[in-house]
Amino acid sequence: MPLPQEPFETGRVFTPRVDRYSQITVRTNRYSVPVRLIGKRVRVVLHASHLVVYDQNGEVARHERLIAKAGCRLELDHYLESLDP
């Protein structure tokens, strides 16, 4: 039997809403995303060592996965566009 043509997704998928601080919550941990996504739902694929955030079909953020509960991982670049006059 031949292998399937499409790739098999091995991560767990979530669809959180971006909060007013430009962050999403995935399994009790918070991760930053670009400020332009505030209020929108994004698709997150959680893997064993990292997570990838997509807006529509484009990747918008990638973070090392936090293992401890209630952690926070922020990337300064996600907030820089809010400083543009």
C-alpha cells in the first residue's frame, strides 16, 4: 500500500484567541504573537519541543515549548510594530 500524498501532522492543534496583550494561552502557558493579531483566532500546532502559530496559512510565530505550568515566553519583535508612529 502506498504512503499518503499529504503530510501527517504529528502535533496537537489549538485555536486560541489573541488577548489584548498580544499573547495566546496554550495549556496554561502564555506565548507572544505579533500585535496585529490582537482579537483574532490563530491556529497553534503544539509539538514536543516547540509550538508554531499560524494566521490563516502563514506562520507568524515559533516558540520553544514551556514545560512548567503558568509560564510565559515573550519575543520583543512581536511588540515592535506597535511602536511605529
